[in-house]
Amino acid sequence: MALMKCPECGQNVSTQARTCPACGYPLKAEQRPMHEQSALQSPHVWGRVARALGAWLVTPWIAKLIVALAVCVLAYFMFTGK
Ligand SMILES: [Zn+2]
């Protein structure tokens, strides 16, 4: 396990540490975008998708119509906005 200096307080902290134990500085902040990419594979995301799908199935048709209209308007502005 390697040690590095905390950029905030200069304490020696483990490179495995998420935050500096002395000052709480987030040491692994720069690795967050990579984490977000793998979030698509994590099971709780699919749980959320399933719940969204379930919510969609119980949504009244009028709400679906409003969403469909919103998508049409959005698509219209995207194609004519150029
Ligand atoms: Zn620190």
C-alpha cells in the first residue's frame, strides 16, 4: 500500500483512501467519471430502470400523451434549431 501527500493538508495518506483521514479532502475525486461509466452496469441502476418502467406502465394514457407531445416538440426544436 503506497502513501501519498494530501494536497490539502500535506499529511501522508494511503492511496487507497477515498478521503484524507486528517482533513476529509476527497482524494479520489478525479476518478469519479470512470465510476459513473460503470454505473450503467451496477444492479441498482437496473432496479431504477425497472421501477421507472413499472411507473410508466401504471401511468394514465393522458400523461403518456403529454410526454409524447413533449418529445415531439423537443424533436421539432432540435431539427429546426440548426
Ligand atoms: Zn488532508
